[in-house]
Amino acid sequence: MIEIFNSKDEKLGAFKNYRQLFWSINKIERLKLLKGKYQYGQSNWCFLHRPYEKLSMVYHHMIEKPPTPIERQAYEKQLGIIDIYQGSYDSFTQVLVTSDLDIDGLRKNWCRAYCKEKGYIIGRR
């Protein structure tokens, strides 16, 4: 069990594992984006998995913003990409999805960074 507390030691939530915590955080942040609650320069958090099939559909239409080197490599190798935003849409990490990639580890680290940024404390019971 993973529990999240604020700085006043008040319990904010409890989750079976990091995967459940990840989906909760991702949902909260994506809803903010969909509702237009983000303003430029505001903290933005997103963990986005783009499978090769989706990437290949838009690859040749990337005119305004040309593909990044990782997107080009993913397209050529027919791999997916994970985009990791930790507080800013201006600065993000892209990772090729390969068979040996520890996606759960990336998600766990993303959750920990999110909680740290928000001032939340992660406890295990």
C-alpha cells in the first residue's frame, strides 16, 4: 500500500501500487489540460506513451514542428516513444520503447518526482 500525505501530514490518498498512483496522477493532469486549466509557463506533468502505429500516422505530416531525432529514430526502427514531462512542456524527455525498457520504473520515478514537486510525502504501509 502506498499512501500520499501533504506537508501537514494529512493523508491525501492510498494506492495499491505505483501503477495505480501513476494512473491517478496522469488522469488529474490530463483533465487539467483538457479543461484548458493550463497557462503557458505553468507546471505541466504528462507521461505519454505513443505506440509506433500512432507515430507513423502523423510522422509525415509534422510540418510546423519537425520530428525530433528520437521520433525519427522511432519511426525508422518501428518503435514507440514515451514522452515524459516533469513540470514543463518546454523541457521534456523522450525514450524509445524497446523490449528491455523498464516502463514501470519510469512511471515510478515520474510519480516520485511529481510528489516531490507538489510537496507530497510518499509512505508505504
